[in-house]
Amino acid sequence: MTDNDTQDVETDGGTGIVAPDDETPTWRERKERTEGLSRLTYEYFERARSEDESLRRESDYVERDVLAFPTWPHETVRNLALTSFFVGMIIFLSATLPPHIGDPANPNSTPAIILPDWYLYWSFGLLKLGPLNPELAILGGQKLMADRTYGVLANGIVVGAIAIVPFINKGSARRPVEQPFWAAVGVFGIGLAFTLSMLSVKNLMPMNVDLLFDLTFLVPPIMGIVTYAVLKTMREGYMYDLNRRYYRLRPPK
């Protein structure tokens, strides 16, 4: 192997794509070595990874908290690649699966089943909590409020509870295992939204209505308890590994 061959191997940097920083190829050379957006994106990602590794090797543990990639070209190329992918998927789906347009609505007839959009099924299910509306003996067995009003009040309570959670939980946890209780609360909320959605379409569900009503309020607490128990069991080992990585990255003085 000659000296020129050795120099070529070192210029390649071991990746076959990105040259070292002191031998950055020109725009024309880069264009000749690329084949479309995918190749260009991979080249910039490879350079970003190489630069980040070099900076982390040269910096101490204090500087590692402020390292980042420059906006151009790393972040810009990455965002363009992701945007192009999702826009292409939307165009593909809209071209291959066009939405079905049914017959126009007849204002003179009421549909047999009236449902909101799917993401509001849980709210619609809260309007069907009539069996939970208490009947007071002092009113002669009459209900204190109408079932519809009771459902609207239930919607207000649920939305208020969701809105107040961020003001109560001000922790800095980024993973469910770090705060098992609040993760269990989230799973409980997701389960309740799902079961309420099933209750809103109870006329379409192939099961007993009373059983469906009972499962609506039994399944979410069970999901929350199981989630809390599992995460609580995992938390000790997770925190041990996290502390070990932390002190390995930031050794005590």
C-alpha cells in the first residue's frame, strides 16, 4: 500500500461516506458522491454522529449538558426528511384510500343512532350515567337533577380533574417508572376514557348493558393498580442503573 492509498483511507474516516473535519469535501464533490435525499440525509446524520462523539470525547462532564447540533444543516435536513416522509404518506393514503362520501343528510328524518366524533365518545358516555344519579327520598323518590344535567356536570368534573393535574404534579420525571403513582393515574384515565367510549355505543356492543356498565368502572381501577404495582417493582432496579450511569458520566470530585 502506498502513501497515497494510506492517505485515501484516512480521508474516508472509516465510514465510506464522511471525510474528517479537516478534509471536508466541496459542494461539487459531495453532490457527486450522493444519490438523492436519502443519501444526503444519511451523510449529514453520519457527520452529526461523528461530530457529537468527537465533542463528547474532548469535553468534560460539565460541558456535556450544553452540547447540541447546529440548526444547519443537521436539524434542517432531518426535519425536511421527516416532513417529506409524512407528507408523502398523507398524499399516498389520500390517493389510494379516498374518503367515502355517502348520501346527503335528510333534515326531515332523525337517524336511529346519533353519535359524536370518535374522540368525543368518552364525553358522550358521561351523558349516560343515569343509573348513578341518586334518587332522594325527601323528594318523593325523584332525582335531584335530570340525567342530562347530571351528565353535563360529570363532564365538568372530569375535565376539571384533567386540567388540575399539571398543577399538582410538578415533578421532573421523564419515564413512567420514575413516578409509578402518576403513571398509574394516567393509565386509569386512559382506561376510563376507553370504557366510557364503549358505554357510549352500548347499543352496538354485543354484550349485556348492565355488565358493560359495571365494567366501565371496574376495569380502569384494576388497570391503574396493576400499573402501579409493576412500575413500583421495577423502580428500584431502574434507579440503581440510573444512578450508576449518572456517576459514571459525572464522577464525584
